[in-house]
Amino acid sequence: MSLAHSYDPPPTAAPRQAHVIVVGNQKGGAGKSTVAMHIIVALMRMGRRTGVLDLDVRQRSLTRYIENRARWISSRGVKLPAPQILELHESAQRSLDLAEQEDEAAFRSALRRLSETCDFVVIDSPGGDSVSCSHRPRLRRYADYAAQRFIRRFRPPGRHRSGQCRDRPPLDL
């Protein structure tokens, strides 16, 4: 006698939600993309399906890391996992309000798509002094709201360098 049976989830089951990790800092050049890439590689080595959003649409440091990794893998014929990356593009809207609405819709759509197929989504957030983010502060905030883990390097006045990781409730997609 078999105890196995098929499981049909109820139609009202919540959509799949990936664990979101945001790497950010207000200062440009602090190593955010490098930290994000190390997290991505570590997650993939543990067998986790990993998605990536690079919010710095002008510099694209994390995207270039991943493209370089893909070229290296291809040239060496090595079998290494690759993350799923979705690119966000700069809004062509001239109105700041319309550009922010477009950015939010694009961000939510990309995060929803990655959540459907990935266990983790790593978001590389640009620095606050970055030109690419100076007119898009809300996009960086959307990433902060989406994060279950937020990794930020900071140095309070008179203290040693340290990192901060805090729990966040998930963003409702």
C-alpha cells in the first residue's frame, strides 16, 4: 500500500517569494559590487538558484562582473553555475514623477520574475553619491523595502569599520 498522493496546492496559495539580500552603502567605491558577487558565488556553490538585480544602471559593475565570469567560463570550458540576471534600464521619461513610476514598475516586475525561479535575489544598490542614483533615490529605497537582509558597510564617527545586517519584512509584490 502506498501512502504517496499528489498534492494540488490551493488556488489561493501565496506566490513564491525568494529571499532578498540588498548590498548597499551611501558611498560609491565601497566594494558593494564585490561583496554582492562573493555572496552570489557562495549561494550558487551551495546549490541555491540565485538571481541578480544591478540597480546602478550607468556603471553596471555587478553586471560586468557576471559578464566577465561568463566569458571566462566559456573560454575555459569549465562547468560553473551562473546567476539569472535581469537588467533594469534608465527611464526615458522627462518627468521625474513618470520616471519614478516607471522605475518602480520595472523594479517590482523584475523582482517578481526572479522570485518565481530563484531561491535568493541579490540586489546591488548604487551609492548615494552616484550620478546614476542621484535622480532615482526611490529605486534604491524600493530595494531596501524588498530586503529580508540588508548588508551595509559603515563607519560611525570614532569607531572601527563594521558591517550591519538587519532583518526586514518582505516587500508585498
